[in-house]
Amino acid sequence: MNISHIELRHLRLLRAVAEAGGLTAAAERLHLTQSAVSHQLRALEEALDLPLLDRATRPPQLTAAGRRLLALEHDLAPRVDAALRDLAKLRDGEAGELRIAVECHTCYDWLMPAMDAYRDAWPRVELDLLGGFQADPAGLLLDGRADLVVTSEDAPRNGLVARPLFAYEMLALMPPGHPLEKRKWLLPADFSDHTLIAYPVPDGRLDLVRRVLAPAGVKPPRREAELTVAILQLVASRRGLAALPAWAVAPYLERGYVAARPIGRHGLWAELYAAVREADAARAHVADFIETVTRESFARLPGIRPLG
């Protein structure tokens, strides 16, 4: 590669390495193999005749040359994205409507930064967030009551498509000092003698029940709470155990309000997708919203990983 042939993809690769903290995590984020990321980075270093990554540190840190290129990416990438967005607006128009429903109807906080960034880029698109529990989120799209649904379903019905957002770990929550806090991870039987505090949704929408407890024949007593903060308060008050996304409870774990452990040796990982109607999937303002949500989530949410 000639030094004059540095492309935006090389700069984005460098940013992924810096933000992800290593080649393996960067490869996952970019949907590449680790060897491909390593090869591209080596080729860039050879073209520049400068090291970009200090591989002796753990995690690897960017060198001075790497930080300079990263600064270029921070300056250049938003301008390229804005230009491409303007071209899309010229093609598809700047105005529109985007009615959004979220399957986890009380977990809105993570979405707010993405919506704020999107409003700046698409000021003439009307955003609306549909509140309340939705028994059939995908049905909202088919009925024309929503334009995008954030859901755990990767195979929606005919006429709908699902775009990957990210995967996240579900953690078992318990009050500080609970005997289960001594475990490295929890097994299904650990839930059998404790009340499970969960949202008032069908079992099929609860990953812990559907994927862990039900297959093991474990049916703990249940208590329902509408709000995430109410679930956390009940757990802290020693009313039972719960399972919530790691990114949703990170601030409460940092303050010692509750304690957490992985569910199973390899953890319980859930997935989020953006489902839209097939006819809307290629519309610029819809596609860019999905891109914005993905980008902002990886920039802000701890412990998430890419979906293939």
C-alpha cells in the first residue's frame, strides 16, 4: 500500500482498535477476523514506516503516530458521514416520520443519546417514541402503528426485516452480601429458592426464563414490577433476585446498590435488533437511524459486543 492510498476504512479500523481495546474486540466490531485486522494494521504501519500500536502494553495503546491518525479520523469521518447523509437527503428527501417502539418498554435511557444525535442530523424527521408494554411489537409494524421496533427477534415475520444492533450480557442481580455473591456464576438451581423479580411480560420474552430456567425445569416464585428502578429497589430490599442488562445496571453496581454475577459459565447473552418494514429498510432516514443507534451504543454502553 502506498502512503497516498490511505483510506477512510483504515482510519476507522484504527478507531475500532483504540475504542475496543485490542485487535480481537476490534475485529468483532468490524465484523472481520482478527487476522484480517492485524494484516490491515501491519500494512498501514509498513506504508507509513511507523508503528501505530504499542503491542507490548496491555491493552495495546496507540503510539504518537497512531494518535495523530486517530485525530484525523475524528475530524474526517463525521464530515464524510455528513456529506453522504446530505446526498441521501437529496435522493430521498429530508422530511419523514419515525415512530419507534422498544420491546423493553422501561429501558429507554440507552436510546436517548442516539435520538439526540439523530435529531441533529435529521431535524425535519418527526421522532415519536411509543410508550407502554406492547404484547406484539412486530405487529405494530405490520399494522402501520410503528416504523421501527427495537426487539430481540432476529427473524421477524414476512414483510419485515431485522437489522443487528448489538449483543449484551444479562446479569443476575442480588442484594450486597447475599450468599450467592460468593459464586463465580449462577446456575438454574440457584434461582429455585428465590423470588424472581421481572417485568410483567410473557415468559417467552424473558431470556432468563426461556433459555435458562425453563429448560432446567426451574420455576421460582415470581413478582412483577413495571419499572427497572423498581426491580432494582426490590432486589436491594432483599425481596428476590432479578436479571437485567449489564449496561442498564452499571451505575447501580458502581455505587454498590446491588451485586451481580454472570448467569452460567459463559454468561447469558441477549441480542437486540431493529425491525422495520421491508419497504422502509432502504429509506435514508430509517437506515441512518439504525446506524446512529449502533454507533452511539458502542460509544457509550459498557460490555456490549457486535452481532454478526
